[in-house]
Amino acid sequence: MIGAGRIFKVQPRGGQLWSVVMRLLLANSLAVLFLCACASVLYVWTALESGLYRHKRGFSHPRAAVLPDLSPKTFRALLALPPAQRPPFSHNDHANNYTGGGGHPADTVQQRRQPDFVLNEKEELAGLSELVEDGIFWSERLEALSPIGFSEAHARAWSQKARASRIVSLVPGCGRTSNRLASFSDGTKACVRYGINADQVQGETLSYYLASLLGIANLPPLALSQVNPGGEQWSGVEEDIVDLHWSDYAVVSLTEWVSNLTGVITPTPLRQEGRRLHPRREDLESRTVAEVLELMQWTDLVLFDFLTANFDRLVSNLFSRQWDPRVMERDTSNLHRSPGGGLVFIDNEAGLVHGYRVLHMWEKYHNSLLASVCLFRRRTAKHIIELHRLRDAHSRLLDLYRDSEPLAAELGFLSDEQAGILQSRIDHLYKHILKCKGTYSQL
């Protein structure tokens, strides 16, 4: 009986052990199934994620977050996002935004059309009096030698032609992966900027017209177009539009494309800590004519990027110096040089609209860069002073935009808040010019 009792007592323990084992096996099986399900979801999401941004233009919610682009220039765009949305930096973070798909193809970037001017690159100007007038303005002699940029007549003719020309091909190019290099039926080309959302096309377009308002002729001619696969202009690339997932009737910008541009390194007075470009002998003398003509264009660029709050050019490099001390010694993003020595300001998508939205992140770098410059082109300063005095930057820009762009109403304009920011930055520039005059000359 004792043996039988012992056997009787052991049996329940064995049954309990078996029950525990079965429960563990069941739990493990469920865990494996759960992990498999998660892996499947992750696989599907990864396959979809790469094409997700291309559908962004199909949603017009004004508060929709801007999705990051993964092109080589990405890090400047990613820095504009909240920290939780920023992926880790890659080794290509500082690659230049050339139109071509890779490398440094000089024949696949935008260039302005202008007659070349001939200078002896080793010729030095005699002294400060040949360079500067009235204390803070580049001299008339330098203005006479300066590259002419894109003339108003050329820009107007190109824009009219671009709106009417039939597009026969769309190939990768022009920076962002959602953009394309278009060929017209006559063989000429244009950069089509679709952007992640309409804000970027708006920033590109309004920055161009603001430059026109200021007399800055360094931006390639621009025209708006509406993607219509059934229309005459776009019918030849209907399949490409479907493959790109571009939204029907989305407004895109077309900018002139020409060849033979090269990269540009930031000049020493603007890239070293504590240096500045002021009307001082040590900043300017012993430089060649070609070097000074380029510096003159840089002063326009600094004012222009300050007004538009464009962080995607020089300002982003200033930010990057904290972990990359040699970043300023490499080609500047979205800036190129024509064979005639003219600087070309391309890809201004971050200007005005998006730049104003993330202004708090970049303002100290904008201010630092502006403080380093106390030399101005007389005509640029004149426009800024007039816009400050009349306080009508918003209405002037709107009138020019509406008069020049048939699709202005479709793309939209600055909000009241953005218009206020633009005027306040014009006022800030005006005060900066007065401060420089007070330092270097009599008013």
C-alpha cells in the first residue's frame, strides 16, 4: 500500500509537469508566430517605404509633415526635421547637389548664358580705391567687368518657350530623386522640380521672383507648368509620369539647363572663424580681378540667402563645421560657376516657405554670415533700402509673380505670416547696411 501510495502521489506531479511543458510549448509557438508576423509587416513596409514620398504631392493637408528625401544632399533637409525623424548621417551627407546622378559631371548642371569676359587672372588691382566707393559699395569699374547673368529679355523668352514646348523625355537628374531632367522636342533641356510637396516648388519659384525684384541675375530662368498627361506638353512622357507617381495637375517648376558649370569653394573671408569681408585693405588688396569679381557675387548671395532664409547652401556648411572642420574647403552645395566667371544660384527649394518654417534652427548661422559681410553691390542695396522705405515687399513680389506666371493662382503665394517675416528681414538688412556705412563711411 505504501508503494502504491507513492505511485499515486507521483502521478499528479507528472501530470502537472506535462501540463507545464505543453503550456511553454504553446507560448513559444505563439511567440514565434508573432515574430514572423512582425517580420512580414516590416518586409512589406520596407518595400513600400522607398516609394512613399513620391505620393506625398497627392495629399494637400497643410500641416502634413515633410518626409525626408534620401538623395546625397539629404542631411541639410533632414536637419530641418524634428530630431526624432532624423536618420543617422551617411558618408554622402556633404555631397554636392549636381544635376547629374553622380560624380562631378560638368555637362549636366545648370548654367546661365552670358558672353564670357576676358581677364588676366594674375592681374592685381592697384588699391582699395579701385575696389570700393562711398565706403561700402563695390566700384563702378568692377560692376562694368562683372558677368551679366541671365538678362531679363533672355529669361522672358526662355520662360515663354518652356511653357509651350513639348517634353519628350524625363530622366533622373536635377538633385532630388523626385525631380527630373526633361528634354524638349527641339533638344533643349530643363530641370523639372516636383519636390516632396508644393511648398518646395513654391519656395523655388518665389525665391526666383524675389531675386528678380532685387536685380540679382544669378538664378536660371524659371517657368511653372501643370502636369497633365493628356495635354500636349506632357503627352509624350505619360508612362514616365505614371512610373514616377506624380499627381495629375500638380504644379512643377521648369528651370533652364545648360552645360559646363564647375563647383565653387567658399572664399577664405567667409569660411574661417573670425574672418570677414569688409572694405579693409587686408581683406581685398593683392587679389586678382577675377577673385574680386567673384567676391562681389558672394556678397549678393549672402544677402539673398538671408532674405529667403535658405539654409541649404552656405549656412548648412557653417553648421557642419562643428564635426567637419574642412567642410568649407569643399564645393558649396547648390552653387556653381560658369566658364565666364558668373556664379549660378540653383535649387532654392528651401527658400522663403520652408526656410521660414524652420527659421529658429538656423537663424544664428544666418546672422553670423550676414555680420561677416560689409560690402554691397550698389543696385542691390538700393532695392533693399527702397523696399524698407515703402514697406511693400509683399505687394511688389505678388504683382511681379502674378504678372509673370499664368499658374500663380494654382501654386499660391506667401501667407500673411511669411510676408511679415520677409519684410522684417528686409528691415534687418537695411539696418545692417546703415551700420556698415556708419563704420566705414559718412552717411
